[in-house]
Amino acid sequence: MNSSITRPNILVARRIFPEGIERLEAICDIDYVDQIEPLTKVELSERLKDKDGALVTGSERIDADTLKDAKALKIISNIAVGFNNFDVDAFNQKGIIGTNTPDVLTDTTADMGFALLMAISRRLSEAERWLRDGQWHHWEMGRMLGVDIHHSTLGIMGMGRIGQAIAKRGLAFGMNVIYYNRKPLSKDLEQACQATYVDKETLLKNADHVMLVMPYSADSHHFIGAKELAMMKSTATLVNIARGGIVDDNALVEALQRNQIFGAGLDVYEGEPKLHPGLLDLPNVVLAPHIGSATEKTRYSMMNLAIDNLLAGLAGEKPKTMINPEIWGK
């Protein structure tokens, strides 16, 4: 790049792969926070004051207070498909572009959903702990009995890209797929997924396995609570690969303690990385530390798409995956 051209000043708010830093250093001056811990809100606000752009993860909450002193900021690029960490209204008021990283993590996250579904249905985590504890001495007819996945009913809450990918995986197991969404899919997409639209109550009452893949918002907070868990079959499983807060973790712990449902597989939690302490003592739950997109190929793809978005916005071009296109051109 011609040295006479002013280089954008950007913030990289968390540690990323070295190849990403090399890409950015060729074009930008970087304030690089080379750590795995997120900045505090005050620290983040202070570092954004003089920046033209920022690369963040889903752990950085960006709201009006965070942006109040950011006079030059043009774009914030999120390394995540979800953007509930962004106050989009605040972005729009200041004319700041927000972007996310959809598509590149769809199949990897769908795989993780099925991994949790299979693990909890066949009690793999519980069985491994039992074996490692030296308790396996002989075969027994009634030991570690799980519930079937094949030819069961899969209920998907949220039928976006990831939900549709999960539905197609369910078909390979001969599952009957039902789904609930804010609005039904087109007939063509329903046919491709061989999925039937039902209301929330019907799904909860009929599904053998409930998979949550919906975005988090004020409307979806505690979408699954004590009332909803009581509707589910006692042999049903619940898998959450969406966002913490969609499930009322207190209600879930109580339901699992009473064996009100068969079990749960969780990759996300309210207030993560903290989690309800009751979850740690339960045998009928499989716990993962928010690793739904955690394969090397996918995380590199997420990083590179986020960098593509950031550099496009800094160059005055419309980013590929802009979450607030309504401000473009204003």
C-alpha cells in the first residue's frame, strides 16, 4: 500500500489466528488485544475512541455507552453468526456498520447439535464417567439404557440455515422432522427438509428430541422455562446450541433433577462462562463450553469473513454480510 495513504486505525479486541493479524497489518494500524479474556466495558469504550474499525467476538457487548466517544468509527465486524452482543439501534444512530459471519459455520454447528443429541440420548458422557470410575465389571441387560434417535420425532425450534441443516441430518436417521419458527418456510424449503411446521406447544408435546437453534432476543428470553419443560415427554431430550438465556437454566436444572425429561445437551448457558452449579452434579446432562463452531477450518473461515467485512467497510464498500443494510448509503 502506498505509504502516503492514511492507514485505517483498528482495534482487534481478542486474540485471533496469526494469519489474520498478518492480513490486517498489511493495510491497517492495529491496536491488538492479544489475550483470551474479554476487555471490560470501560476498556473497550476507551480503546474505540480513536478507531476507524474494530474486529470483535460475540463476547464483546457493544451498546450506546460503549460507542458514545467513538467519533471516527465506521464499522464493527463480529466473528460470530449471532449479533445479540450488538445494540443495532445504537449502531444505526451513529451510522456504524455491523457485520456477522453466517453460512461458514452452518454445517459445523449442525454437526455439534447432532453430537450432543447422540451423546445425551445414548448416555455417553454418563457411561464414560462410570467406566473411568472403575465400575464396569460385567454386562447387564438393563444398564445405561438410552432412547432411540432413529425413527423418532425431531422438533427444531428455529429453522434458519442451521436448523435446516439439522433437519437434513435427521432425515438420514429416518426421523420425523417438525419445526417451529417465527414464520413457516417456503414450500420448496419445507420439501427439501421434509419438515412440517407446527406451533410451539404441539412441538413440545410431540417431539422425542427438541433442538434449539433460534436467535436470542428479548422475545426469546426464557423461551423454554418450567411451563414448556412440563409439556415435554418424560423420555424427551433437549439440546441447546443457540444462545444462553433462551432456556431458563434454573427451571432446566429442576426438571433434570426430577427426571421430568430424559436429559439435556448444552453448549450455551445463561451468563456464560459461568453456569448454574446444579448442572455440574447432574448425570443426565452433557455439557460443552460453547464450541459449536470449533473446528479449525470453520474458525479460520469465520475469521477471514470477518476480516473481509471489516476491510470492505473501511474501503467504503458494502460488506458481504452486513446486519444493518438499512443505513447503507445514508
